[in-house]
Amino acid sequence: MPLINAPNKVPDHQRYYQQAYNQHTRLWKINPRSNMLLMPYYVLLWGTFGASMYMMGRKICGYNTWFGKN
């Protein structure tokens, strides 16, 4: 049965995470796959922030649409 004879990888993972954490790496950036998960989040976060700031500036200037004078 492979589940019974499987090696315990928990100490290796603990060592890896503790070493990165001691170098002041954020916990959500330690995993090698975290960049793949965080990049779409960052794009959406800063994209919507930029769009909000753009439309806020246009609204202050009196324009109610994304483009044009109307």
C-alpha cells in the first residue's frame, strides 16, 4: 500500500517554509506556484484601481462617459 509506506515530507516542507519566513518573505509568496496565483489578482486589483481613478478624474472634470465629451 503506497499510502502506508509513503515518506513523511512534512519536516522538509516545514524547513523550506521556515527558512523562507526567516528571510522575511511573505507567507503567500513562499510557494513556487504563488506567482501564478497572485499575478491575475494583482492585474485585477491595480487595473480596477486605475480605471476608478481615471473615471473619478473625468467625473471631476464634468464628463460622464469613458471617452468623448458627452
